[in-house]
Amino acid sequence: MNTLYAAIRAGFEGLANWGLLPSALHFQFVGNAVIAALVIGPLLGMLGTMVVVKRMAFFSQAIGNAALTGVSIGVLLGESNSSPYVSTFAFCIIFGLVLRYTQQRTSLSSDVLIGVFLSISLAIGASLLLFVSARMNTHVLENILFGSILTVSPLDLNILLAVAAICFVVGGVFYNRMLLSSFSPSLAEARGVPVRLIEYTFVLLITLVTVACVKIVGAVLVEALLVIPAAAARNVSRSIREFVFYSVGFATVACLLGIIVPMQYNVPVPSGGAIILVAASFFAITALLRNLLPAFRVAT
Amino acid sequence: MPGPAIRFRNVNVSLGGHSILSDVSFDVAAGEVHCIVGPNGGGKTTLVRALLGQAPFDGKIELEGVANPVIGYAPQSLDLDRTLPFTVLDVLAVMNQRRPAFLGRSTVGMAEQDAMLRRVGLEKKSKRLFGFLSGGERQRLLFAQALLPRPDLLIMDESTSNMDDEGARLVEKMVGEASDAGTTVLWVNHDLEQVCRVARTATAVSRRILSHGAPRTTLAVRSFSEQRA
């Protein structure tokens, strides 16, 4: 894979030399980050539409914050400071599945339960960070919280590609069934959809994606990239096709601009913050369009 | 070929420590239209959810006569945010095809879907957003999808409660045709006059069975009201 990444980066550099791409792409780490963005954008864009339809924005935020705890546990257990994937994946998957399991077996409303889980996870993470901060410098901590393109390694890209392949295949094959099980579980069951299995599968997908994207977008902000592009797309879409394709487009462009613009113009902001600000600007523009132009006023 | 017969045997459902259904036993013959009536909160929808495997229950619910029957279900409504950009065709695609709906409609079953939309009077609204449909139009769509593909067992939950008279009559006619073609129909229904028009048998449920039999004799509006009171 390293050869493939090198070839893609060489392509970026060539285009940058001809002035067709920003000069920041001469840097290897920017090339890695752009490759990651080209994977993350479509991935989060597609899954984000399901998160919005299934009203699981708060749930994905809880998973994002759990990633912070997972990172802390990983560092405490001796994993690499820069890539504590085993602990992060393990903790987040357990966290997500336990949360979903509890949701299905309690009379508490979903937002209350997620709020409780989110707070517990954040409290554990914040407490562990005190111990962890002694083993790493502040910049590494900032990278975990808000993302950084400086640290995207070939290992990160490999993990991201593997997660993306799983999510595109599973998410694509089960897309309709995942939507249907949220429209009407009874109807989905009648049509032979294993609703509970599908719900747990979706939780797993969200968890995998969240952890794989923490490096670029940051634990605090990764949930926003699942929700904001899809919310922006919803503002101006008139069919499910437009909804998904606009969402993918907004997420991908936000990732690319959020990575390249700060580098190109020496703006000292973390990549996660820049990406989310670009996505938020799409939301603001589409919300304005929806309210100002009758053609976009598609639903009330 | 007739659809499955349904056998409910000593079905008990409790939720949160409250008994919703108690010792419910009755049969629905293959290919007949059977209505379940009863007051609000009487457990009708819970009975349907138990049949669909969505509510845990004690007792037995058996489908006999057809191996792996195709089940069509028309719910009262969809838990779908009305502002989402899903057209009528998108909703049908989500329900009827494996190809992700955002990649467009599958050619498999497209003609049947178009014909069904024409039949229920929604062909000119196929590109309209689901959230823009009236309550009655939404119920027409939910009824239409339940007939795609042709079901062995059709389960309807108050499917005409928001429809105008013309829509309700159309559904009654289509249910009759489905039954003639062999489909077993189980219809949760509040409209007792409609029950008398369409059903061969009916069961009145309010936690337990109040009465069961031919609708005109055992579920006449007056006698049912007296039992409910």
C-alpha cells in the first residue's frame, strides 16, 4: 500500500508543480492527509445521511467522546501515543454496543440515556487524561482532541481504508434495510429485516468510522462531520439521491478545504476545527438558500 | 393458492408489569379477511406486533399451510421526519429493493410499483415528498407497499383511518381482490361498519377476547359498544 500512497502523492506533487493544485501538496504529510480526506468525505457523507434519518446525532457524539477515553486507556496500557488503535476500537465498540443494548431495555428516553453514558465516558476520559498527560506532550493531546494532519501515517491510512471498505460494503448492502428499520421496525420485521441485528450493525459502523477518523478530525469534532454535511444536504435536497450525493460532496469538500486552506495560507488552526468550520459554512449557506429561494424551499 | 391460517393460542403480553393481552386464543382461516376490533389501548396493535415478532409474548402464534409466507404489512404511519427529502418513489425503493435507494430505482419490480401507484391514485404524486402527502395519501402509499410483492398474509393496522370515503372504498375493494386471490388478511379496524362490509370473521379484543365470529351477528355496532362500556 505504501507504494500506492507514494504514487498518489507523486501525482499530487506533479499537479502542484504545474500549478493545478495548491503548493502545500508538495509536503508528504499533506499528501497523506488529502488521501485520507478523499476517503473520509464520502464515507462520513454517506453514513451521515443515515445518522440524520435515524436521529442518532447525539449517539455518534457519545461515541466520539468515548474515543477520547479509549485513547487514554491505550496510552496507559502502553500502546503508541500516536496510534492507540487497539484500545480505542475495543473501548468504543464495547461502549457503543452496551449503550445500544441498554437503550433497548430501558424505559428512559434515548437522549437522557445517551447523556448519562456520554457523561460517564467523558468523566473517565478526563480523569485518565491527567495520568496520560504525564506521558505525552500537550500537542499530542491537542491532536487527539481536535485532529491533526501532521500525524497521518501510512498505518492510519491503512486502517482508514480497511474501515472504509467495510463501511461502504456493509452500509451499501444494508442501506435500505437500515433506513426501513428506523421508519417502522414492525414493517421492517414483516419484510424479513432482522431489525436488532441491523441496529447493532449500524452502531458498529458508526463506531469504526468514528475511531478511524479521530486522527484527522479529532475526538471532539468527528461527530460534527457525520451530522453537518448531511444536515446541509437536507436543506437543499428534493430526493434521497440528492440528499446522499450532496452530503458526500459537502463532506469531501469540507475535508479537503479544511486540510489545504490552513496549510496554504498559514492559518494556525487544527485540521478538525477547520474542516468543521467549512462544513458549518455549507450548512449556513444552504439554510439561507432554503429560506430565501422558493426553489429550495422543499419542505416545511 | 391460499395464504396461511393463523392460530393464536393462549397469547399473553405484559409490558412494564402491566398485562396488555391475557389468554388470547382464536383462529383465522386461510384466505379469509379477518378484522380485529376493540377500544383504544385494548391490545390490538400489540397483538399484531406479537405476530410480527416485535413484542415478546407467552403462548403460541402459528402460521400454518404456507412455508415462509410473504407478509405484507401496512402500519398506521411511518416514524419518518416529514422534512426529510424522501419522495414517494424513494420510500417505495427503500421498502422494495436491495439496491441502495440513493442509486436509483431497481428495474426489478419497477413496473409492478408503477402499476400499484396508479391503482391507489398516487401515480401523479410519485415524485412528491412523502412529507407533503396528506394523511390519507400516506395511508394509500403504506397500503400499496404492503401489496408489493403479492403477500400470502396481509396485515393492516387501521389502514383507512385518515382516508376519505373514496379511498376507503378503494382499499376495501383491493382487500377483497387480494382475498379472492388467496391472501389471508388480518385487519385491525375501528370502523365497525367497514368491518361488517369486508370481513368474513372478526374478533373483539380488549386485553382479552370479548367476542369472536361473523361480524354482522357478533360485532354489530350496538352490541360491541355495550361490551366496551
